[in-house]
Amino acid sequence: MAKKHGHYCKVCREYKSNESFSGKGHSAHICKKCAVLSPVERSKEMTLTRLMNLPYRLSAEQKAWLKGLQQDKCSEIAEAAKVVYAEHFPYAERNARKQQLHISEMTFVVQDELWDEFGDSFDAQIVFILDRKTKLISCTQTGVSNTIELTAKEMRKLLNRIVNEYEVFCWEEDFSQEMPDVLGEDEEESTVIEVSEDEEHPSWSVSVSYSSGEKQQMKGFDIPVRVNELALDLLQYFENDEDADDERPDI
Ligand SMILES: [Zn+2]
């Protein structure tokens, strides 16, 4: 008989030797170890086992089960379900936060090279300040300040875009690199000095206030694509001052 893999226990979901089952346990598919558990513990074990054995691609039914399980009255199950859910849907939490975050004010500073839409780099020393209430965006570049006023709708769209598309509230999580100050001892001294200088001059920094009262302060030491694109996005508001045509000039 092909019983080499032993006998299956439906509680711990393991194949175990025949000796691991009592006579009754055999037919009930519960091993001796699981048989001594109370019904409550046994059902908890079964739930946790099922949770850990969920396939990568969930059926609608499994997804609904997993979702509901996060509210389970057994905290161990609820916690485990949350972990598994976050593994399966890494952006769910992020997307849920987007619904709640509304920027009131934001200051965005860039002090590094940026790339324009044609791939050319240029040195940027820019401070942008956005204010939902006054609908003003100001842009200070090499000591020169410009301010423009958007309509309420335009400002709302821009601030929503900064949350939903640029995901500014995740920049810390996404872009913050630990400064490599705990490198090997064979590391040269010059590198260490360079690092500490960098720390004082981040490539970008942003401080955001949300309508909820929450505040964020973040900075980074290189220019990720999303940071670059937000800077270009904001710069666009200050470009068409003189020439009225939107066309890119033929050079
Ligand atoms: Zn078992």
C-alpha cells in the first residue's frame, strides 16, 4: 500500500507515523498530540494551520475568510491573519491610508541635481510651499520667490495627487536609507567624513501637515524617481509665465 507518508492529521495538517495515532484518532484523523487539546485549542490550531497554508493566489472565498479573520476574537488568530493579509496584499494598508490623508500644508525642498523630462540634469535649489487653505504654491529658487494661486479644485487635485500617486506619506519608508555609519572597520576615514556631511545636506526634505493633525518630516540623500517627478510636476506651474504657448520650443 502507498502509505509511506503516514497518516494525515486534520488539525496540525501533518503526515505522521501510524504510531502517532490512537485507534480512534486514526479514523478521526487527529493525532495523539492534537487529541489532547481542548476543542477550543484544537479549532484554533486548525485555523492557524489553515492560515499558514494559504496558497499565494487566494480564491475570493479564501480572501473573504482571511479578511474576516483579522477581527477574530482570538487575538493570536487576529494577529496572524493580519500578518498573512499584509503579505498577500502589501498595498492594502497603504491604500487605506490614502483615503484618510488630506494634506493641509507641505514644504518640499530639493537641493540636488534633477532630471528634466528630456533626461538632462540640472542643478536644483528649490523650496516649494503648498497651502490648501490659501490655494497658493510658492517656489523659491536661488533667492527668487514666485507665488501662484490655484483654484480650489486644482489645489485639491494636486494635493490628492501628491498623496495618491507620489505617495509622499511613504517616502520615509520607501526612500530613507540608513546612513552607512556602521560600515566595516577597514572603511576609509574619508568616507565617514563624506557621510556626515551628507547628513547635513539631504538631497530632498519634505514636511507635511495633514488635516487630521498628523505631521511628517522626511528627508533623503539621493533623488528617487518619484521625488524628481514631483519636483518637475510643481515646477510646471511656474514655467509658462512669459510665453503663452504650451508647446515645447523647438531649439
Ligand atoms: Zn495533529
